[in-house]
Amino acid sequence: MSTQSIGIAAGLAQANDRFHAARRRQLMTLVVVVLVISVLPLLVKDVYLQNIMVLTLMYTALSQSWNILGGYCGQISLGHAIYFGIGAYTSTLLFTKFGVSPWFGMAAGGGIAALVALVLGYPFFRLKGHYFTIATIVVAEAALVLFLSWPYAGGALGIQLPAAADNWANLQFGRNKLPFIYTALALATITWLVTWKIEDSRWGYWWRAVKDNPEAAESLGVVIFNSKMAAAALSAFFVAVGGSFYAQFVAYIDPDSVLNFHFSLLFALPAVLGGIGTLWGPALGAIILIPLTEFTRSYAGGSGQGIDLIIYGALIMLIALWKPEGLIGFFVRQPKPLPASADEGAHS
Amino acid sequence: MTKSIHPTLNRRTLLGAGAIALASSVTPALAQQKEVLIGAIFPLSGASAQVGVDAKHALETAADIINGNYNFDLPAGKGGGLAGLGGAKVKLVFADHQADPQKGRAEAERLITQDKVAAIVGSFHSAVAATISATTERYQVPYFSADNSSPSLNRRGLKYFFRAAAHDEMFTVAMFDFLDTMRKRGEKVNSVGLFHEDTIFGTDSSNAQRDTAQARGYNLAVDIKYRANSPSLTAEVQQLSSANPDVLMPSSYTTDGILLVKTMSELGYKPKAIVAQAAGFAEKSLFDAVGDKLDGLISRASFSLDLAQKRPVIGKVNEMFKARSGKDLNDNTSRQLMALLILADAIDRAKSVEGPAIREALAKTDIPGEKTIMPWTKVAFGEDGQNMNANPVLLQYLGGKFVTIFPESAAIAKPKWPMN
């Protein structure tokens, strides 16, 4: 063995160590963040602020789920409202028609959404780039129209969740927001952990390879079609779980309030704003975006002059111009260059 | 506050500043006892923003009537403020729901817990009213539905839901009562054609119309549901044209209504008669755009300005509203204005700003029709919170303005039939 190749091996081992140390740090950060958020609602008693916490955590989870397909696998879907709607309608219909617990409905909705994602993925993943995105928009709009015309699911009138006993089994809590905050926090944590796990798994590497250069990935043995299908199913599953949660939280759904195009945008926006294809991007984006939407609407929206929307739009534009790679750019340290020997080795 | 004070300030100015700060922190607390806060949740941005802005003008006009020293023979219309609460003034807190049920719910919660509003008025969209009223029920604060027309709202067993105006089924009954009358006069009114959008409004409206038409022996010549905000209605209008019903009954919002009329004109289809479920066909902007093609159109309404001839107070209220908004009162704004007056009257009688007390007072409401600006016989709520005495009227667009043609007790002109 030459000294040079020993140098490469050492360099790679060092990089590997550093990578795993960074991953452990990420995990520690998560623990701290989750602890802080768990304590927060005990200090902040205002239900309006608690409501914003629920929404922020919910959109963190939803955007994190979207990020699996859109960020890591690079398949930009603007039709994820379809999975959100499937989740919301599955648990609500099961609950109102058959008295099935929303927890089971959540899992069922997730499963159905994952199946739908696979069925849709079969033709759609033959499309590339913008054509794929357009197809996702179209199919979500079609779902909206279908649900509007489906009397069993309440049609345009929607479904009001009947007030059942306030407990965990029914996922209803009257005025109490704390259980919703913790459920949403659990959802956000689980999606984060899944993403974290994926980052260092075979799928994770395949997905990023598919995103960066599909042709090169394929030449190295990555099965592109299967990669996309797996990412889509996983992403759809968690978005649908979020949809069931939303239905329980609002206690009323109609096609326009769960299948509307603006939801598809709201899943993508936090990830894009915070840092697409990153672990903390969706959370960061949601923490900025959701309170901003709520506060501007509540405290400037009453004028009827759209001031809230102007502020909201201007801030998004500012961030996009200032940090096009996302807000995560403020936090990420530039990686130190690898030892010289490894560098030379890599180039020779 | 103290941080921003310049270091060279002497002690006296500092004390002065402190005193002012103290005074300003005390005044709101004192003022609060003289104010009754009422929340108003409407769409103030998005596609229906104009409705919300008009609602704001209507409610502010109503607040003027309550707070100012007028001598109107209306609920809460005499004297300044609410006598039952020592002359307390009504103050409105507006919130925007952006037509999103989730946001409506969150805003209701905020107004109740942060602003401590005594009651909430809303909300134009029935889907949003569903979540607002579920929230107000939980907090035991009355929700006064000003202009939601879905009949499902008062069928949920809510104790804190009240609606003084008619819902779609009551409107539909009035429309068919009118058709029955025309039949008795010997006009040929055998078939109706439904044309409705696919959201909650069009669905509720067409369901009621379909049932009533069948129950009263009208032939359903055509029944078209179209996608709201559709870019083209050509195929739909062709269907209407070939079926050519004796009466066309559209349930459409403004932009769809304009597109419908334009498309009918382009395709040369002249319906024999139109009896519309208000909405877009009550909006000034629709008549500004295509009014010339609609001479003889009939629309149901909650309000008729013609009534001002019999009840001068309506004219005065309309002038006050017009000074604010530049428009006459219409179907929506009249209901919004009236809602706040009825609510204020109940708070006045309750002598309290507590939800349960206001609820009790609302349940005991008994206001004769002459004391409103509406063509109603009276305001009294049933167990479900619905006022069943909110008689609608039918208006016909003749020579560039609306005249009341039905019922006969309110009519000032004979209907032009058929319109084309």
C-alpha cells in the first residue's frame, strides 16, 4: 500500500468521523429543541398563541414530509394537497360514519395516500422537471372537483365533526390546546427523525443522487424509478397523517379547506424558505412563515386594505433575494477543507 | 419606555413623563367599562374582499346609530349608547377570515380570549360560519349570523347561534310562491332550469330548489352544476339554450354571473325569465358590467329600498350608509347592519356583557317588523336560533333599477313577465 492511499483512507475515515459527529450533534439539537417546545405551552397560556404553535408544528411536519420528495429526491410536487385531503377525509369519514377512532383513521389515511402516490407515480415519474410539477397540480385539482361532487363525503357542504367526549381516543379536547400542541410536536419530531434516518441510509443517498444527476446515478446502479416511488409514498403517508390531524383540530372539513391548491404551496413554502433538502429547513421556514401569516392577518388584516398580505409578500421576497439558499444559510458553518493529503489523493 | 428617554432629561420631565405613562395605562381600563366590544369576522382579503369591506361600512353605520344620539325607531336606535349598560358605546373589532374555516375559528378564539368580545357577528361564507359558531359555542359567546344563508347552520343544536335573516330554503320557498302566483295568473310556468355553482352556496341553494320544484309539480328541464370561477361557460349555456326552461334559476357569485350573462348574449340565448338566488345578481358590479342585458331579471332579496316610502327611517339609514360607502344598502349590507342593531338591543336588555346573559336576552327577542329596516314581519328566534319570520322579497330589475314585485304587500310594481 502506498503512502498516498493510506493518506486517502485516513482522510476518508476522518471525514466519516466528522460526518457522524455532526449527525450526533443534529440529534442532540433535536432533543434540546423538543424539550424547549414542550415547556413553552406551559408558560404561554394564551390560546391564540397556542393555536399558532399548533399550526407552526403542523406545517413543520407537513413541510418536512414534502421535503422528502421535493427536497431530497428533487421531485417538485405542487399537488400534495391531494394527500392532505385524503388523510383528512379518510379519518373524518371513518369517524363520522363508522365511529372509528381518528388514530386508526390517521394510519388508514396515510396508507391510502401512499398507495395513491404509487398509482400516480407510475405514470408521473416518466415526466421530468416542470412537466412532473404540472401533472401534480392537475391531479390535485381533479381531486378537489371529485370531492366537491361526492355526496357521500358531504360534497361542497363538507363534514362537521360531531362533538364527542373530549379525550385522547377521540382526539378532541374542547378548549384545551395542549394535547394538540403535543400531538403536532410528536408528528414534527417523527417526520424529522425519519428524515434524519434517511439522510444516512441507502435510500437517502440514492434520492440525492437522483436529484443531482439522474443519468450519472443510473450509470452507478441507482434504480431511479423505484427511488422516486419510494420517496413519493413516504412523503404522501406523512402528509396524509397531517391531514387527519388538521381535520381533528379544526373539526370541520370541506373540499376547499383541505384540497385547495394553496395547501400544496403551503407545504412547499416553508421548506423552500428555510432551506430545501435540509434537515432543519422546513422547521425554520415554518417558524418564520406561520406566525408571520397569523400575526399580520390578525393585527393588520382587520383594516380590509390587505396590508397584512403586503407585509407578508414583501418579507418572503426579501428573504428570497437575501438568502436564496434558504434561511438555513445563516446557521450552516462552512465545512473545513479536508487534510491536504486526501485532497491530493482525490485529484490524482 | 424609560430606556428611550434621553439621559439629559431632568427629574421633573421624567416625573411628568411617568405621570403621562401612568394616565395612559389607566384610561383604557376606565374606558373599557363604557365600551362593549363586538367582534366582526368577514373576508377582508381575497376573492370576496369587497363583501367584507362593504360589511365593515354597514357595521360601522350600525355602530353609529347605536352610539350616536339619533331618534330612530329601530332596535338600539334611540339615545346614545346602550342605556342598559349606563350608556356604554359599542366598539367593533374586525378580523379577516380569508374564506378559510380554520382562520375563522382561530380569529373567533382570539377575539374571545384576547379582546374579550361580548359577541361575534359574521361571516358571509357559510363554511367559515360552521367553525366560528362551533368555537363560540365552546366559549359560550353568541355568534350572530348576519348573512350566512346555509340552512344546515341552525340544525346543529347550537345554543349560541342566532340568525335573524332567512336561509336558502326560506328564500327558495318565496321564489316558488311567486312562481305559483304567476301560474295562477295564467302565465305559462311549467319548467324550471337550475344553474348553480359547486361550492356550499350553490349546492345548498340548488338542493332546496330541486326539492321545492318537484314538490310543487314543476318540471326540471335542466339542472347544471358548474365549477365556480370557471373560465368558460359556453357548454353550459348551450345546454340551457337547448332546454330553454320557462324560468332560469341561477345561483352564482358575481364573476360567474357576469360570465353567464355575457355568454348567453354571445350565443343569442334569451331566457324567458330569470329568477336568481341573489348573490352575484344583487351586486352592483354585475349590473355595471352587464345590466343592459338584464332588463326584467328577478332576484330574491332580504331588503328592498322601496320600503323607505312606507318607513322613512330606512331612507335615513341608507343615507348614512351611502355617506360611508358610496353605495345604497343591498341584500348583504342591510342584513349586516340589522344584525348589529338586534345584537346591541339584546346586550342592552341583558344589561351584561356575559355570553350566557346575552344569549338569554337574544332568545327572548321580540321585535316587530316595523322596527327594522327589513321587510320582515318580526324578529323572534326559535329553539334553533333561526328567525322564521324573515320574509324575503322579490325584486325586478326594470329600467336600470330594482323595484319590489313580490309579495303583494310590499310590491310597488307589477312584474314584467316574461322578460324576453
